[in-house]
Amino acid sequence: MTILQREYPDARVHLHFRNAFELLAATILAAQCTDERVNQVTPALFARYPDQAGLAAAEQGELEALIRSTGFYRNKARSLLGMARALTERFGGKVPETIEELVSIPGVGRKTANVLIGACFGGPAIVVDTHLKRVTARMALTAESDPDRIEQDLRFIIPEKNQTRFSWLIGEHGRRICVARKPLCERCPVRRLCPFPQQGHKKSN
């Protein structure tokens, strides 16, 4: 983490948001979609539906049209509507601050919940996205493939106070160096700590 912090001092969530509601909606949209694409879509989405009450009253067809380019737009529209209605009906119009409450919301799994906990509420978060899953496997920090078990492994070995920062740093490293198809091992600042190059790239994911 010390090395990666020097490399990526500005590592953070790449989704654009102004509050917890916007990050929750953006993270739902980011499933199987790039953050860059989501950031292109959300300005118009939040201009039309600036809060959970507005989104809860949205027409599904209009919502689908706004988010179509993110892919799987029908399912995502249903999730956004379910999320907004849950916030207004069950949580007093506020985004809850615990993982247990967050995962009870339609369209919200542990990854999304951890993004909210880490980025908005200051809690310890292990965000098991595709980057963290790939990089931690290559670095032999976990042998698991199930996201929940990966999270358990990393919570055991990463001090709680460092968990959120660890997630952002590993995510940034996965975007820039430890990419999926051909990792840039020759440029990797933590190469000497990683068993992957010595394995001849036999396990790329």
C-alpha cells in the first residue's frame, strides 16, 4: 500500500457524484459498463430526476431511454426504480449507512454497498470489483473466486483503517498497470512483491 500510495495519490471512485443518492444510482448503472460511459449518462439522468422522490415517480420507458447506452437498461431501470422507492418508503428518503440495510435495496449487492460505505460514509470498505478481484488473485492475496469470500479474505489481512484506501489503490493499479489481457509487469511498482510475473502469466485472471 505504501508503494501504491506513492504511485496513485489521487486514487478514488471514478464515478461522478454529489451525494450518496447519486453515487448509489451511478453504481447500479456501472454494472457491466465502464465508469466513463456512466459519467456521460448521469448528468441528464440527475437533471431529470434530482432526488430519490423524483426517481421513484419516473416512468420506466423514459428512464430506460436515458440510460440505454449503459447496457441492460431494462433491468437497470427496474433496479433504479426499486432503489428509489425503497429509499422513499423504507428509509425516510435517505440512503442507509450500513451494508445490511443497503443490500436489502433492489439492485444493490455487497460491491455497491461497499462503494457507498467507503466513498460516502467513511466506513471500512472492500470493493470487490473486476479490478480488485483480478489484482488480488495475481498477487496471491486470495485464492477465492467468489466475491464474498474474497472480501472475507481481504478483511482478515488488511487493517480495517486501511481497507477503503486499499480498495481504491488496487482499483487504480488494475486500471493502469495490472490490466486484464496483458499486464504491464515490466512497469509495475510492486513487481518484486508479486508472484504473478514468475508464473509466466499463466494465470491472467
